[in-house]
Amino acid sequence: MHDDAVVCSFVPPYILAHVSEHGDAEQRERARIALETSSQMRGERIAMTEVAIARGIAPGEERRTVYDAQNKRALPGKLVRGEGSAALKDVAVNEAYDGAGSTYDFYSRVFNRNSIDGRGMRLDSSVHFGVKYTNAQWNGRQMIYGDGDGKLFNRFTAALDVIGHELTHGVTQFTAALDYQDEPGALNEHFSDVFGVLVKQYALKQTATKADWLIGAGLFAKGVKGLAVRSMKAPGTAYDDPILGKDPQPATMKGFVHTQDDNGGVHVNSGIPNQAFYRTAIALGGKAWEVAGRIWYQALTHELRHDASFADCADATARVARELHGDASAAYHAVVQGWAAVGITVHRAIVRSGPRVPIADHLVAPIGGAEVPMLAPREKRVSR
């Protein structure tokens, strides 16, 4: 794992850049501040291993802490709610607390993971960050939520998938540690979208066919022409607004965007693997976290290296599907066909790109009344 913590902001920089050119005077200023703040945070160096050890707690014990930044940018702010304390009148505090709990519960109950680092890391959040701050982010140590400006964006704590998305950047940080650049960076965003939407679906008890597959639904303020920030079902269709711009995400490799902006298009090109996961989940039906989600989780936490490409991810997810369910399984074929639909072919041999501990012990997790093996968390691919 690298010591450089990646600051991952939910609202893509190209949206903020469009607002800074096409919004009114106040909107332009808010967008500029949001862009500058993200850039400043990205420059921080954090020894995450030490932080994780310092915040480690007993396995299975949930610990949430919420701070009020009081519209300042100094972190973490004033402590206002801790684990087990009563709800406050401040809705943002309660949403941050509950959202962290929903994400913790999802990872614990579905994947037997002890918080985002797997070691019981405390989930810290700061709400009311800055004045009408139009973003939310995981800064490598904690969650940060802006209140939105009320004209383009609502408060960021209101969207559970946003919370799940950002906290999953922490999971990636402590597992594959995908480089936040080009295809590895797009995969970093992709996995956050996958598990962000699955946190929402799990909380709502939705099947794959009933879910909307939108990321950040409800985040846009009234009057904005858009459903969400991204759509996994139909990349490129989430919004089309004169101030925010038009959703630029491609759904297949034919539309892959080559750019120096957005860390090489990490928020843009993530639409391609997003579409592959969506197609896989829909083909399998039922609850997406039960089969497709477990395959993707296993790939992220045990199979991928920090510099993984889209093709590496396709091979890894197919390999896991085969190992868990077999060559002739619906799961394996759904994964292969899901990637093929976006223009990525799974290698038949599915050769591993690095040394890996052989599959041995398994955890057994219930799926629709049946028992399906899940690889134990300790079996992790060796990353260079």
C-alpha cells in the first residue's frame, strides 16, 4: 500500500469547471473554491498505515464520529456526535452518522469486512465544511461533506450512495490501492460507484432490476436538468444542463476518452467498467451484491495490482467468477459477456499477472438460501 493518500472528490472537476465558466457570479466562485480545495487536499501526504493502526478497534465494533466544521475549512471541527449517542436536530449530522453506519453494515454483513480498512478503522466525518461547499470527499483519513449551494447542489449527506462511494475509496486505499490516474484511476472510481450503488440497494432491499443504477440521485437542486451525477445503466445520460454541462461518460471502449484532465479521465472513463458491472448484475438478476458484488469485491481486495488496467479487471473478475462458481456457471458467463458488451475480451487462459496465495480456506455466505463460498479476507494477491 502506498503512503500517498488520494483525495477523491465526488463531483468531477469537469462539472465544476463548466460551472466556473457558465454559472452566475456566486456559482462561479463556489466552483472555483471547490476545485482549489480538492487540489490542496490532494497535495497532502499521509502515512495511512500508522493512521489505521492508531484507529484500530476490536473486530466487529462499530465506531462513528461526526464533527461540525462550522462552515470553516479547518478539520475535523467540533465533535457533535459519537457512536451510540442520540440523534441531533442537525439533519446533516444524522445523515453522515447513519450513512457511515449503513456503509459499515453493508461491508460487515455482506463481506465480513471490519470497517473500511478491514481492521476496525473509526469512521470520522465532518459536516458543514466551508460555506456552501459543493462537494463531498474522502481525504484518506475521513469524510468531508459540503452543504451545497441550494441552487445547483443539495447537501451531500442526503445521498447514501455518495457516502458509500466515498468510503469505498478508503476500501480501495487499503486493498488494491489503485493509482489515481488513467485506467487504474478510472477503476478506482468504478469500484466506488459499484459499492456506492450496492450500499444503497442493500439498504433499500432492491433487486438489480428494481434499482435505478444512478449515482448521486437527488443531489442536484430543483431546476437542474439531470437525474444524477452518473448512470451505470446508461453512461452519458445522467445530466444535460446549461450550467453543469452534459454527462461525458462513454459506455464502451469505442468512446474511451483520451485526456490529460481529470487525472486522465478517471471520472469519465469509469462509465465503461460501470456498464460492464451493470450488465453482469442484470444478467444474473436477484440482489446484485450477492453474486456480482462478491465477485467484484474479491477482485478488488485480492486480485488487482495498483496499476491494473480495464483488461486486468476483466480477467480478474472472470477468474474469481470461475473459481467461485465454475466455468459453466451463469456467473462466469455473465461476467465474460458483461465485459464483451463494452468491448473488452476476457483472456481464455486468465493468467494471473502476479504471484498469489493459493485458494484454501473459504468463508461461506448465504445467497438466497444457498451457501456460496467466499474467499477468506486474508488471501490477498501480492502487489508490487
